[in-house]
Amino acid sequence: MLFYLSAQLFGLQGRTGYERGEVSSQLDEALRNLRELKAQNENLRELIKAERLERAEQQRQADKKKENREIDEDYAAIEKRKKVLDVKPVNKDLYSLEHEVARRLLENRIWEIYYYLHKRLLELPVTDAKVVNHTEEQLQSLLATASNFSEVEGAAEWRKKSLQAITDSIQEKIHRMQNPDNCRAAKALICNLDKECGFGCQLHHVAYCFVTAFGSGRMLVLNRDGAAWRYSRKGWVGAFLPVTACKYDDVVGSDVPGPYSLVSQARVVQLGIVDGLANKPAFLPLSIPKPLSEQLLKLHSNPPAFFISQFIWYLMRNGEQFQKALDKEISEIPFGKGPIVGLQVRRTDKVGTEANYHSVDEYMQWTEIWFKIQQKKQGRNVTRRIFVATDDPTVVPEIKQKYTNYEVYGDVKTANTAQLESRYTDSSLFGVVRDIRLLSLCDYLVCTFSSQVCRMGFELMQVQQGDAGEQFHSLDDLYYYGGQHAHELVAVEDHIPEHPGEIELRVGDIIGIAGNHWDGYSKGMNKRSGATGLYPSYKVSDRSMNWAWRIGSVIGQLDEWANHVAPPPRPAQV
């Protein structure tokens, strides 16, 4: 084309005006054609570039799916091998109480030094990045080893089966007490559903009624069968099964329920909210039944959470339609195909009143730490999967945008139903129950334990997953139960204060804990000295092993449990 134009230009010099005009027109046309060809060429280049990018993205997605599929297949193979190795036990027991307490104490001490160094390492200048990364990685490797140590010789399965036997027995006893042969003759405790608080708070209130009724040898009955429960137009049965086969009118009849007291001889009593109790019964959380205490302390890292969860589990038995809808939600998340971390991000009415604001990045930081430990524990890559429960519709999109290497499961519609203006609707009720149930199926939780919903998810984990008492990271509080007895620790090492704000510890001191700061230090009050302040978390040990249920009216039943739930024999070596 360029040669043609040059020739035409050169030939113009020897031609007439007419000829030159004709050639000029041809030249203009040629230039237009050239511009069109150039534009077409640019378009073709852009199309080729776009196609290459699209193919590259398709290949990247295919590679990612292949990698995830291979990881899932590896995970399935590991689970299959576990089942093959699941042989029948032949001896009486696997590990002693002393062994299990010492093992958990060791793992706890490693976590405490991790919290301490993690906080201090973040304060180092960026020039020390290699030191920071090396130290973090080595500590995560140590935590992975400690976690694997808890599973040797089939120990994890031993604990899970033993705890399931205890659960089955407790559920059987609860069911028997809740369904007497004669409703009119049975001793009963009436629980009101009028406590002014959110869903999680109300369920914890009913569980408090439940454990009080059970500890007093009484059947729990909801006032007017829970018909006035404001979370559903259908009342309690809008979501859950009736707590008893006995109807309120059949139980109460013409009687006037008297006020609850442990020594009351009235057949029907009524219980107020836990906040109004002057003298709390000994069997309220964080107590555990004395006949079961040795077994629970051996098998579980948080026996009080395990025990109270039995009553929450019974209360939250879903009705048929509710369960059908819930099963559909569960089927849409790949539980069982690899580990999943549950995040519960509570915002709306809690931030600034009961809890501080925590960014998405704070949740994801501890999520990533857990996945790194899992990779070291399993010796392979692990697909990052998370389920997000939240009342803030912006959270799930933010995580998907920022953390593209994660598979994110979460429903913005559920977050919308959790808004204050729609909280007391059937759709909102389903949303919060859905969130709790899905959280309870996750392998690990990252949340704020100031949230009742997260604590309920954690509690239901204990019924379903064996010892899941340490499968969480809270961004604020320790686990607690509203209205509980004081959470006390005992000093196992002396401590001389090193910085302002710290308190002295002497071996044997009783400490009322106010909270773990997750930086190697906790805050509490030394009951010997009366001083309140910080102390190294590793220098104390939980006193939960000393909490015992001593109520005579149920000791016979509890002794029966202890005989029924003897631990399964020791698995044979393979």
C-alpha cells in the first residue's frame, strides 16, 4: 500500500490537471482505506488480547478447581483411612485423667506464648520481617504438633465416642423427666418467655430455667406453652418441638404457681430471670455433675460448656418444616469435604454498647492463622473455606472482594432479616437459627464471645463434635454463661509484677478472672490480696475440676449416668 501511494505521488508531477484530480481522488480513497485497515487492525489486536486474558482466567479457574478437587480427594482419602483404622476397643480406657489434663495444659501454654509473641512481633520494625515470619512459622508448627499429639492412638475418636455416650444418656434422662406418665401429678417449673432481650439471650434464659428445673427434679413447662413468644406468630412451636408432651393447662390446672426455691414443696413453681436471684443454686453454670466430673474433665476441655449445651440442644430440636428448610441450607455448604471456619460478625445494636467494633481483617487474621496450622498439621495444602454469619449486609461482599483465595459462604438476605426493624419475624427467626446451626457444624469459630449467637454456635458444637472446647478464637471475651457462678482460676506459679498494672501471684491464690487479653496476659482479681490487674495467663490454671453438682435430689440419677457412661475400651494398635 505504501509503495502504491509513493508511485502515485511521484506520477502526479507529469500529469494534466484533470488527471491529477482523478489521481488525488484515488489517493484520498486509498488513505481512507488505510485508516480503516488500521482501525480494524487495532480492533483485532484488542480482541486477541481480550481472548488471551479470558483464556488465561479460564485456565486459572480450572487449575484452582483442579487443585481444590485434589485437596478434597486427599481429605476424603484421609477420612476413609481413619474409618478403616477405626477398630473395636479391647481394653477399659485409653488415657488417664492426669494424662489428659497435662496434655491440654501443655497445649494451652503453647498457645499463650504464641499470643504473647504474636503481639510483640507485630510491634517490631519491618526490617525484622524475616525474624517475625520465622518465629510465627515455628510456633505454628509447634501448635500443629501439639494438636496432632491429641489424636494419637485414636484418642480423638475415643473422646468423641465417649462424649457421645454421655450425651445419649443425658438426653435420655432429660426426655424421661420432660414426659412423665401423669402430667397432673408431676412436679413442674414454669418458665416465662418475657425476658426483654434478643434471641440468643432468650434461649439462654430458657436453658437456665431448664437446668434449674432438672437440678430440682422438676419438669420444665413454658408459660402457656410458649404461645406468646414474640419471635414467631406461632409461638415456640413456630421453630422448635414442644419442650414437653404435657400441656400447660393440664400441668397447672387450678393451682397457682408459687415462687421458686430449692426447698419449695409446692408441686408447681415459677422461676424469675437469673438476674433477680439472690442465692444462685449450686448447679447453675459453671457447675458440672459430681458423678460425671472425672469423666468430663478427662474427655473435654470445657466441661461446663459441654454440660449446659445438653439443655440447649434439647430445646432447639426443630419442627419438621423448619428442619427441612434447614437441611437445604446445610446441603449448600461443603461440610465434610475439608475444614471450614465459621465467622460470626455481630454489628448493628451491639457495637458501642456491649461490644467494640472489629474489622473484617481482624477476623480473617485469626482465620488464616488457623488454616496455616492445619496445613502444617496435615502436611498438605488446605482449601480455604469459611461460612460467614452476620447482621451486616456489607460483610460478605467485603470478604469476597479482599480475600479472593477463600471460598466464602454467606447469605446477605439473612443479614438483612437481622436488622432491628425486621428482627421479630418468622424469616428473621429462621435466619438466626440457621446461622447458629451452621456455625455449630464448622470446624473452628472466629467471633466475639460477647455475642450470644456465637456462644450458642460454640455450645452446640460440643454436642456434635466431641471435644471442641478449644476450637475457637474470640476477639473479646472468654466463654461465659450469663448469670453463671464466678469463673475462678488458681495460681500455679508465683508472679512478681514486672510492669505497672500487674498484680502479684502466689501459688495457690484464687483469681477471679475478668478476661483474657489474648496477648499473653489476663486480667483478674486476686482474692487473697484484693488486688485487681494483669498477670501472665500461663501462671494460672482453671478450677473447673473442682465444680461439682451436690444436689441430693438428683444424685441418684447422676450416679446412674456415671455407671452408664463408663469410657469405651482402649483401641487396639494397628
